[in-house]
Amino acid sequence: AACGGFLTKLNGTVTSPGWPKDYPTNKNCVWQLVAPAQYRISLQFEVFELEGNDVCKYDYVEIHSGLSSESKLHGRFCGSEKPDIITSQFNNMRIEFKSDNTVSKKGFKGQFFSDKDECSVGNGGCQHECLNTLGSYICQCRHGFTLHENGLDCKEAGCEHKTSSAEGVIASPNWPDKYPSRKECTWVISTTAGHRLKLTFTEFEIEQHQECIYDHLEVYDGPDDGSPMLGRYCGSRKPEPALSSSNKMFIKFFSDASVQRKGFQAKHSTECGGHLRAEVRTKHLYSHAQYGDSNYPGQSDCDWVIVAEDGYGVELIFQTFEIEEEIDCGYDYLELYDGHESVAPRLGRFCGSGPPEEIYSAGDSIMIRFHTDDTINKKGFHARYTSTKFQDELHTRK
């Protein structure tokens, strides 16, 4: 195979000298690729195997946008990991191969192809950003905007947000600049079953009114604005943190036709514990919000109270159970009480990897207490609970 050359074809193949045999030592080859104006050249390697590792000081391939070794360098490559596809900035590309006086490898085989850069004239008609693709192009929009149906223009993004991450930040539209007039934005935040959401305000400045009838922020204890309201806020005093009773929270921001302020920024996080309602339909409870992704956190105390409807008891079945082991369960432990508080009869304290057997409440509720110390964290637990008519005389056996 040729060692270098001047290539003006729209597409073709470039291979290391000696291909398909191993390349020889002491070689220095330069290929200069030139495409018509307003075209860009892309290079994709099918095979790539050169001496070296991360440093690439022995044998290497260097790729530049332009014809000289002084033009923009895309990268120097060696080893056996194929480089990602490389596209030139303009209509030419320089490929340089160098081998030293020892160690020969298989070499490389790359395909190059030229494509008209529709973005080079008038940004392709795109209002924000133009991205060239093979045989075509697409328009993209900056953060906070979405692409119009015409594929060129950008419009302000919708203001409906959904998140289920264990923690994060939400903010008024346009943050940290002033929020626009006539906006209605919503956030639905959800977390792992059996955990509550906490909303902590870091900054707050919304048009002031005694009853907050103009611009305001509303926080609801549930999945929508039909849920009980935790608060309606305005003015420049930071509200106290809001805490949901279940694993869903709904937040609504409204601005009227006049007066803009900075708005708000708030952190959402998860808290363990809470009141849970047992139904005939099976529900799930997890030891911590990141159950399945990471071990439970240290130094936490969580109390859950599970209540069934009148005339029914609570059935609790552990699917998985792995808590730090100790002979008296003195470090991390799970305690169960036959009632809705810790003065109720205790059904047992559990740890290790042997889950409690099925548990039935004598009355309509069970309290679960989960305590962890500051060392050794395990996987935690996953339990199912339902309401049941059949209450066993024998609640549990350790």
C-alpha cells in the first residue's frame, strides 16, 4: 500500500504501508485529502492496531484539519483502540503515520468520505445551532428551548417537568435571570416507595402580595394539584422546607402579566419514614431511596407506620433482607411494633441476613423502625405489605 499521497476523491480508503501485512519500521507517511469547498471530510477506522499505549511516542497516527502539520490537531492515536469517527473543520484533512525502529503491528485501515456541509452557508437556516450529518444536517436548540415543527426555529421549551432522581435542583424559568411574565410551570417529583420528599429553598424572590394572588409558588402533598396543599408562597422571605407525607410532590409556579422578580431555586431530597396505608393491593417498602443502586446510608433513624382500614390487619412479608450482623443486633437493626408507636408491644429486633417470617398485626397497624450506625452498611431490605382479614394468633417467630 502507498505511503501517503494527495487525494481529491470524495471517498476512498487509506491503509498503513504494507497492508494487509504488518507495517514496516522507520516509516513516515502523509496523506493530504482535499474535498470541494463547503464540503467536510470524515474518517472512520475499520481496523486500528499500532504499537503503544496512552502516550503514543513510538508509532502513531496524527490527524489534522487542514493540510499542514501546524493546522488544528484532532488527535494522536496508537494502541489497539479504534478512534471515534473524525470530521474535519473545513474541506481538507491531513493524516500522518509514523513508525519507529522497533516493533511492527497490523496497522490501520480507514474509510474517508466527503459530505456537503449545509451548515457552512447561513447556518443552514437554523435559528440556534446547525449540526452537519452525513448527506444532510439537523438544527438544534440551546438549553431551555425546543425545536419548532418547521425543524429550523427554536421556541421556548414547555414548562412541565418530571423527575424521579433521589436529589436535584429545580428553579423558576430563566433562572438566575428574572422569570418571564405569563408563565405556568409544574414539577412532579417522585421517589422510591416508602420515602418522603423534602423541598428546601436556597433562594426565593417572587412578587409580594398578602394572599399571594399575583405571582406565586404552590407545593402539594401528592402527584397533582388535587392533592392537599403544603403551602402557597410569594415575597422575598425564604419558606421553611416542605415535606411530603408520601413519595410524590407536585409544585406549581405562576406569574401574571406584570412585575418580574428573580424567582426561586430549591433543592429536592429524600427522607425516610412516614405514614403508609395498607390496601388489598400489594405495596412495596424499601429501606432507602437508592435501594438496589447502593447500600443504605449510615447514621439514620427511620420510622414507618403502616395502617390498614378499619377491621383489617397488616400483613408484612420481607422479600430481601440484609442488615449488618451482630449477636444482639446492637449496631444496625430493624424493630417491629404491633401498633402505631414504639410503646406498642415489640414483635422483635432483627439484623443479619435472615429475614423475619411473615408478620401479621393484632390491630390495624404495624410500626417499623430502622436504625443504622456510622459503620458497615449493607444492601438493606425490601418488604411487601397488604391489608388482610386473616390475623394469625402467632405474629412472628424470631
